[in-house]
Amino acid sequence: MAEAERITGTPEPEPGTGADPTTGSEGGGPVRTEESKDRGKRRIAALLLVALVVYLLDLGSKLLVVAKLEHHAPIEVIGTLLRFTVIRNRGAAFGMGEALTIFLTIIAAAVILVIARIARKLYSLPWAIALGLLLGGAFGNLTDRIFRAPGVFEGAVVDFIAPAHFAVFNLADSAIVCGGVLIVILSFRGLDPDGTVHKD
């Protein structure tokens, strides 16, 4: 048998490992090579970079509008279609659920933990971008919940983007919505966070 395998060029499994010679893993499962591990690290780096950019943009914009715009007349960006005006929101995105501030804080923290768990098996760049948007937005609003008045875990989120006939929101809300939409699109296309593509 060994002679026949040498003739056909099929490698023998290493003794005592039970490894499948065609996959290099026990039971025929996939093995992450050094190249794929490096790719996974790059995807995590992309996730963190997107999250950091979103967080800094959100934090900087909130600090700016609170310092320059709160207690002042709204700024008309595009006539009455789009204005900047500071609103302190104790609810969820777009002003919903104002009586659930602590509960919403817990949800934001849970979202961050779930993203951290998913990131351990992240090999897809689109998923890295989507999760980065969610993570940066979640951290942005969670920072307000923790550090702004009226108190820790009960803080009001600073909203300032006010389109006509729509709720006032901020950059963190926008990032969360964009990340969520992107995840829905990726899911419909059958792309998993680990890079696996499912085709019906």
C-alpha cells in the first residue's frame, strides 16, 4: 500500500496523527495556514481601524457641537431640509425608548462583546468593515451613556443631525445603521465572517 502511494504521489498521513493527507487536518476539517492566519490578523486590524475612525469622528463631532452649538439657534446646512441642533437623547437611536437608558447601555456592551467573539474567526474584509462600523458606533454612544449627565450608565446621548421630517441622530447612529445594512446584504449573499460562501 505504501509503495502504491509513493508511485501515485499521494502523501501518507503522519503516524499517530490521524490527519487527512488531502486537508492536513484530523477528520478532514479545514486547517488555517500561516497565510490565512495573517489574513485573519489583517481583517481584525481593519475592523479595529474602522471602529477607531468612527469612534473618533463621533466623539469629535459631539464635543464640537456641544461646545459651539448647544443653547444656540440651529445651523441650517441645507435650508430647512438639514439642520444641526443639539438634542440630549436618553433613548435609543433616533430618540426611541427614552425610559430604557440602563437597558440600552447593557445592550450596547453586549453588542461589543459579541463582536469581540466573532472577531476571533474573522477572515472576511466586508464583514470586518461592517463589524467595525457597529463597534465604533456602539462605543461612541456607550461613551455618552457612561460619562454624560445625568449619571453613569444613564447618560444622555448627544444627537445633532436633524433632517426635515425625521428624528435627530448622530454619526454613531449612522455607523450602526450602515453596519447593520451591510451585514444583512452579506448574509443574503451567503458570505460568513470566516470567509465561507454559501450558495443555494
